[in-house]
Amino acid sequence: MSVSSANRSIRIEGSAIGSSIISGDGNTVYVIHQSTEYKRVPTSAQPLNKVGPNPYKGLAAFKEENADQYFGREAQVERLMHHLQTLYEQSMQAHSVPRLLAILGPSGCGKSSLARAGLIPELARRPLPGKEQMQIAVLVPGTHPVEAVAGVLAKAVTQDPMPVAKTREFTTELRLKNKAGQYDGMRRIVDLLPHIDDMPLVVIIDQFEEVYSLCKDVAARAAFIDNLLNAASSPTGTVSVVLTLRSDFLGETQRHQRLSQVIGSDQSVIVPGMTEAELRRAITEPAKQAGHPLDATTVNLLVKDTKGREGALPLLQFALTRIWEGLGDGQPPATTYQEMGGVGGALAGKA
């Protein structure tokens, strides 16, 4: 993935809420969303920043529409692209290889941002081998993972932002077993999508651990996982799956032998901690792009506070958000940094 700003422009069109179907034409990503997300509304207590929109994300993950503000993970995005492309090519030669890529790491290491603000825009620019475009479905399992899959598939079929009846129909289909006792509803639905042979589907499942932490329906959990694996193993090559999973939930995957075998193989990618150079890009580039570069002293302090600290990336973004707010009030970054007590102190002060 190129680190030049010229290649970072990906336009996101559509509603900005939850699960999505996305197709890329090389420089545009069209998004249709499903579940509700919190949106900040400026009030008298929250004045608009005088230096412009905040390019940092606070405690939230970077998403598809934040690709032009996402820096420092270029090498990891390239790594994911290589793994996904290799999986796709291998599956076309040996149909027993499921096209499922697991992104693993502890909480706060940046898995979601890497998948959504890094991999998705790159797939829009560089589709899988032999394909001109991709369709990408993004979902978070929640308490009803089968319905979450049914919802994004229903939107792909109907182009309706609220396809309630079709979602109910697809949910029933996804819960049915075929004569061999397998859940293959997802594969059958996807194979009938318009232009699916030319525009295969990549399903991005963010926060896969919710299948265990929130979904208490064991049958629904099994149907969800088996549908994904069967679709990703189909010789048609129409579906590939990318999931993000907190490493402390790896033990839970042992309950499903087939999934455990995939996640325990070299198909999984562990997200490493950011190097000092990567942290500097993540810190400096958004501010520089927004026309208000941070001073070297503040950058050095932020890097020192963050490097090697487990789960520190959300804390770093939160501190940067406070620094940006201070700039809007005419306060130098170093002063804000000192007042909030560093990377960890920013969140403590907010709490």
C-alpha cells in the first residue's frame, strides 16, 4: 500500500450507520448501513473546533470513511492484502482451503481500524486477483449474528436500506441444514447475487468475539459459523471472510473444531504493536494533513508514552483528540499535554 497522500482518497457514499454492503470502482466506496451508531451532535457545550474537524478518533475505531486519516499501518495493510490474495489463489487450486483470514490481537491493538480503515479501502483500489471490483459486507455479530448476516445479504439483493421481510426470509434460510446436515444457506444466497462472478463478496466481521460474549443461542452461533465456513470453502470463490478477534477469546473457538483449525493455522495474522516510526506517522500525519502540524516535543512525548504499552492506541487517540480541542481554543499542544497528564491521564481526567 502506497504511503503517499495521493492514493489515500476513497469517497464513502451512503448512510453512516452500522453494517454495510460496499462496492469499489477503484476510487469510490459505496456504503449501505444497517445498525445504529452513536453520532456526536455539536451543542453549545460542544462548540465546533476553530481549527477544523478533529482528525483523531478518540476511543472509537477508524472506519471506512476515515481512510484518509488513517496512518502508520501501511505495512500491515499490505500484509493483510498479501494473505487474502494468497488464500484466494490457493482456494481456486485446492478447494479444501477456506478463504477465511483471522486478524488476532489484544484489545486496543487496532484490529478493527486495520480491517475497516486499512483493508477495505485497499480492496476497493486493488480487488482480488482476476476481479475488477469487490463487494464488501461489514457487520458486527451482536446478540443475533445470523440476523446480522441476513440483513446485509438482504440489502445486497433488494438495495433497500430496511429490508425487514427479506431479512426475515434469509434468517430462516440461514438456519436450515441441507441433506448432508450442513448450513449452506449463505453460499446459496450469495451465488445468486447479481454479478457475483465478476464482483465476489468479502465479508468483514468486526469484533467476532461477540459471537461468544453476546450471543447466548448455541444453535444460532453454530449456524453463523458454519454458514461462513461453508461459503468461504465453496469452489465458486464467491465469498471470502475476514474477521477480527480478541486474542483472549481464542479459547472459545476451540468449541468449533473446524473454525479452530483455521484460526490455528497460518491463515491467521497477529497484529503487532506499532513501531516508533509507525506511531510517529499515526500521530503527525492527520494533523499535518489538516494544516496544523504538531510540534516535535509533543510528538516525542506521545511516542514515549505509547510505545510498548498494551492497549494504548485508543488512549493515544483520545489524548490527540484533547490536544486538537486545545488547539481550537488557542492552547499549545505541549500545554494541553502537560495539563492532562499524558496519554493515560487524558482518559482519567475525562472519567
